[in-house]
Amino acid sequence: MLLLPTAHSKLPTPNSPPIHTSASHANMSSNHNKVLIASDHAGFALKEALEAELKALGYEVDDLGPGSEASTDYADYAHPLAARVSSGEAERGVLLCGTGLGMSYTANRYPHVRAAVAWTPEIAALARKHNDANVLVVPARFVSDEDAIAILRTWLGTPFEGGRHEKRVDKIERDPDAVDPHA
Ligand code: RB5
């Protein structure tokens, strides 16, 4: 089934709506046109398809691997991508593994990274509107190529709504001065 971007989303171009940045992250420079992409072996084939789609849309794509379907460990690819989004070097990243779970667990350990597993365009739209997701995680074994492209396009083209969602997104970051109850 071919799923098109939702009515809420705009046509994704390199001028896609910017990712919201918290005050502590706002002074980092990032390349608005650059999208990082990485997968494990389960997401490799779909990574290639989404990379081609991103390039066709005019994005600069930095493929962090892997380069084949040989067995890999998802965290080895999620860490480098998440670190670069966390630092502000890149504004957006796309991760793919079989379920999307291992990639999201790993990426979400980094400050300022909001990695959303999306298996429909509607979830991708809400991940942008409400959660300002800056990393899209695609469960490669559970979506078709056509679905994944619709999910990608929706995520790229949907702006963060801000408003009441802004303080909620800001609260995701841990207070660096908070006392660790387990310390
Ligand atoms: C690989 O078999 C699979 O476990 C991985 O792609 C992912 O689904 C893990 O979360």
C-alpha cells in the first residue's frame, strides 16, 4: 500500500522546518541541509533506498554505514550518529534496524537526541509536531519501501508545533545538577 504524506505535512525539501533546540543547545552550529543515516544489517537495504530518496529531495547525506548486509551490532552505528546530532553538528539523522528498538534505545541515551520509532506517516507527523523528533528510526522488517519513504517524507516536512509541547520537550533533558538517587 502506498501511503502518502499526511495532509498536515509539507513537501520535504532541504528547507524543511528547523529542529527546535533547547537554550543549552542553541549555540551549536549545524548544517540544516545535512541528514545522517545509518543502519545495521537488518536495515541495510532500506537504508540504501532512503538515502537515494534523501538525495533526490536535495539533501546532503552522510552515510555512516554499514556498507553491506553482513551481520553487525546496531549500537556500533547508532552511537556515532547520535553523538553528532547531540553535539549539534547535524540537525537530523535516520536510523534503521529490524524493529527500530535497539537503534532508538541507543540514540536516546544522548543529550538533545529525540529518536522516534515511526512505522506510519501519522506517527512520524506526531513525532515532529509534539516531540520535535530529530532522529527518525525506521523498523525495517515491518514496513515496505513505499511506507518507509512516506514516513521519511512526512518526518522531513512536518514542523514542530511548539506551544504547550515546547516545555514538555525541554523537560526531556535531565537536569545536570539533579541528585542521582542511586549514587
Ligand atoms: C537484528 O537481528 C535485530 O535484532 C536488530 O535489527 C534490531 O531489531 C534490534 O533492535
